[in-house]
Amino acid sequence: MTALAPDVVRLDDNQLYRVSDAMRLLRMSRTVIYEQLRSGRLRSVKQGRSRLITARAIREYIALLEKEAEEAA
């Protein structure tokens, strides 16, 4: 088994992440995360009062950022 650095987290497809987890994974502030959710650039689901973000949505958001960076270059 490969040891990971403490701040490296594997994204499990069946995992739902709280906003605080997404903040840590994406290294973004709470305000930025909610702005991205409101704009639809980062997708989420709601369970009760909790806003949850899927691993797939996080991966798709990262891919979007990479695509935008390539287009800007």
C-alpha cells in the first residue's frame, strides 16, 4: 500500500463531501466554493439542510479549470 501525504485525499466516486471538505480539497475559501455552486460551475446535491458535493463534481470542476487555463494560454 502506498502512503499518502496527510493532506492528499483520494476521491472515491461514491463519496459525498461537505463544503468544508471541498474547501480543503480544492484549496478555496468558503465564499469561492459557494460562488461556484451558485454559478453552476461546481455541482452539488442537498440532503436535508446539508449541501454535499460528489467526487465526480469535484473532478469535473478541476477539468473545467484546466480547460479554461489551456484556452487562456
